[in-house]
Amino acid sequence: MIHKLNPAVSAITPQNDPWDPIRSLHRHGKHILTSVELTVTNLCNMRCEHCAVGETLTMTEGPKIPLSKVLQQLDQVEHLETISITGGEPSYHAATVRDYIVPILKYARSRGIRSQLNSNLTLDLARYEMMAPYLDVMHISFNYTSAADFHEVGFVRSSHPVKQQTSGKLYERMVENTLALSRGGMLISAESMINYRTHDKLSDIHRLIVEMGCMRHEVHPMYPSSFASNLPVLSLDQFRASITKLLDERDPSLWMLFGTLPFYACSMLEEDRRLIRRLREEPNVTVRNDPDGRNRLNVNLFTGDVYVTDFSDVPALGNIHSDTLEQVFERWEAHPLHGSVNCHCPAAQCCGPNLLVVDSYYKDVDFTTRKAAEESAS
């Protein structure tokens, strides 16, 4: 098909975050499909306790859908702006990098589409260097203050004991790879979860992320999902205190991106609104509206199943062997769950909560009837 020309591709900055669905909402007047996430593997060399897709990880996997079919599907998404590649560890097999990831990244670059890959960066540097010329964002998880933390968090769900010496070498390689790729100009975005382990030491984690040369620090509260389903859940007060402390102690020169926050300008609590105001006013701080359930779908490259997100309990809404992605997105728009969180507050530049946030903290709240307190006051 003939695509409408994408807007001029500009640098990814705090003022220009292509993954925020508020951008396409403003441009098109409604949420449309502009982002596709591809699950290219269910294999991983780690078993992190907070992994949102941990229950889907396997020891072996079958053949993937032919690349030509994947690109054909992407080609039919008229307003596609971003592609995310995830797993498992996408670079687990060098063949996956060579035969799927690099061609997909080249395709994205040829269309002016921004790309991101989610990795733990613990494997051979050469695998990541293969992607470097075509990849826009290397997204890593970083929730550690030491190799001991890495061992305790990253292998707690392993089916067999992992020696600290072994995990220590992986930790060192991750840090070395991050430093090397950062020096080479790659935009590495290190994500930290706010959870029972990290909430009181995010500032220490932040300092290490700065030292590794990362260009962005992402911060996301952890919600009950997959491996994290039975872990202790923080209270909203704990989340608020942790974020406030991090803002007080962060390096203001580094872009800090907060996502899936459980705080909204329509809150009745002044402490919530005060935090939202501070996040809005802090230099180099942004709050991303969640793409899942807004402008993004996830495609499993083994089954062809299409989901709202790779970690949601919502069953597959279609399959690329029988549906186009646009058709699946229209099906999601008609889904009752979509209507329950489909709200937009222009005053707060907010697209509302995602399904995990609602289920964790706001089961009895109808966000579609609320407005930002500042807007109500005016």
C-alpha cells in the first residue's frame, strides 16, 4: 500500500518522545495504531523476579513466522511510527539478531519509523554492534547497586542454582557493554522498577546509570504481573515518597522518564497533585502516557497472536494469519475494557491509567468521569 508520509523524523528528546500516545491523539483526534511491539523470542539467560513476561519464558522454542509475513503486516499499518522488539532476551541467539532483528530495524529506518529493543545487554558485544547502525533506543532493565543485587534479583526464578561468580561476570559484561555502546553514541535507556527492593535506593541506582553513560533513566512502578504477581506491593504513599526522594537527589542533566505512574491530576489528594505539578515543572523530566491500550499492539512471532500488551491477561484479539493489525486494533476499540480506561484530559495532557494500574489501585474509580483538579477549579 501507499503510505502517507510520516512527519519529519526528528531527534528523540524530552520534547519529542515518539512512544507517547498523546502525540498521535493530538494529530489524529483519537487513538490510532501507531506502535507495534514484536515478541521475537521466549528464551532468556536470566529469570528476574520482576519480569512481566516470566511465565512465558521457555528453554526451547519452535520456528518463527517468516520475516516476509511480519514485514507485510507492518507495511499495512498506515500511520506506524514506532516498533519495539522484545522477548525474552531478543539477542539470545545470534541468528535471531541476523535474520530477524537487523532486517526489521532496517525496514523501520527505511520508513522513518523509530525503533527500540529491550535487552539485558549481558551477551557478546558484537550482537549489539550489529544492531547499532539501525537502532534508535536500546532499553535495558537496571535495578541494582552491585553484582550481589544483580545475582539476587536476576536469577531468583532460575530452574537451577546460579553461582555468584557466574552472575558477577554477566553483571560486569552488562556494565562494560553499556559503557561501550554509550561511548559509540547509542541512546541507552535504563529502566528501574520501583518495588519493595528498590524504592529506598533508587538514588544509588540512578548514580550508576549516570556513570554508565546512559542517556535516559526510565522509572516505572512495579505492578503484580507474571513473576511479580506474588511479590510485596508498595502502597501509593511509598511510591510517592520514593519518587520525591529520587527527584531531590537525581542528576538534573540526565533525562528522566516516568511511566505507568499511579498518580493523576484528577486526584482528590493534594499530595498527588503536588507531585504531578513537580514532575511537570522539573527540567529534563517527562511522564509518558502508556502506549498499551492506547496506540500499540503486541505480536507474537511464533503463534501470530496479537495482544493489547505482552503482559496483559486480556486474551489474543486476533492473529496475523487471518487479520490485519488495523483490524485487530478496531476490535480492541470495541472491547469493554478499552472503554473503561479510554479517557483523555487535555488540561493535564493525560491519557489515563492502564489496566494494571486500575486493577491494583483504582478498581472502583471511573476515570472517564473525572477531570484534572486544576481544570475543574477554572
